[in-house]
Amino acid sequence: MKRLVLATTVIVLVLSGNLAKAVITGSQHDFHSASWANGQICLPCHAPHNNVNATGSLLWNHAASAASYTFYNSPSMKATAPTVMSDISKTCMGCHDGTVAVDSFGGVTGSTLVSTTNRLGTVLGNDHPISITYSLAVTGLKGMYDPAVAPSGLPGGTTIAADLLYAGKVECNSCHDVHNSFGIPRMLKKSNASSALCLTCHNI
């Protein structure tokens, strides 16, 4: 009887572990069932060979956006508004600005645009600023935590700077995980219940 209970416990733990592990499969970025995805999940964004990014970064396979953007700016913002978007956020905008089709990859020009719900457009004045430097020198700790020492709150994580910033900047990936590693709605890195995600950086 003890062996049966132990075996059942192990099975439950194994199944629970599998269910808890979030992956891109079944997420909003899983396009394998679309007629244009060739039954693959990774292909619309990545290619193991002959990637279209001249630098080889990310083994990228998706067409890039050539759009210009209007960025958020405000008198209360301590950081300087960007004039150009960082490459890491531009990979996201290659679909989410609505100027490039989701099925434009591998050198093929597609026609399927991201849904209007998930389309940000090119005027980003009503969206959280991206491609801005976030540091103690910039913020002076006025309404913001010091990213070099404040915890990110991510599982197994360390600081905001280490886990959420890219080259010291806030980017799309600061809040979102494109591979759905955390299994949180809207592909967030951290739940925003009670504004928890916002309050990771904002000290109000």
C-alpha cells in the first residue's frame, strides 16, 4: 500500500511539474496550425540556416519593419525619449506595428496582419516608453527604484538591471517574454495583479 501511495505521489509531482512548465507551444506565438507556418512553431521567427538578419542575431527569419515611430514623451519622464527603436524591440514591432505581415518570413512576403487587438501601430505616444535608458543616473531615484540593486522578483532572478533591462534600456522584452516562459496571460514576465509588474520599477 505504501508503494502505491508513493508511486501515485511521484506521478502527481511529475504531472504537476509538466503542467507548471510554461512553453511557447499553445501560446499566442504558436502559429504551427496556420496554413502558412508549414506546421512549425519556430520557423515564422527563427531559422537554423540562411537567416535573413545580416548580423546573424537570433538566427532571425522574419521580415523587419521599415517604419518610423513616434515615441512616448512626457515632462515628468526623467529619461530622454528615443529617436530610434532598439533592435530587440524592433523584432517585436516587425509584427506588432501592423506594417509587416505575420507570415512574411523566409524571404516570402505574406498578407496576414496581426490582429487589431495586438496591433500597436507606429504612433507609440500612448504606450509605455521603450528603448529608454533606465539607471540611477537618469532617474535620480525620483519615483523609480535603483535597477542595479532592486530585485526583479522573477523566479531565480536577481536585479531589475540584470533580468529586465537590455543594454541598460527598457524594451518590449522587459515586461513580455516572447517564448511564454512564465505562462502568464499577455505573455508577461510577471503578473500585474495589484500592479505588481508596474511596481517592480516604479516606486510610488
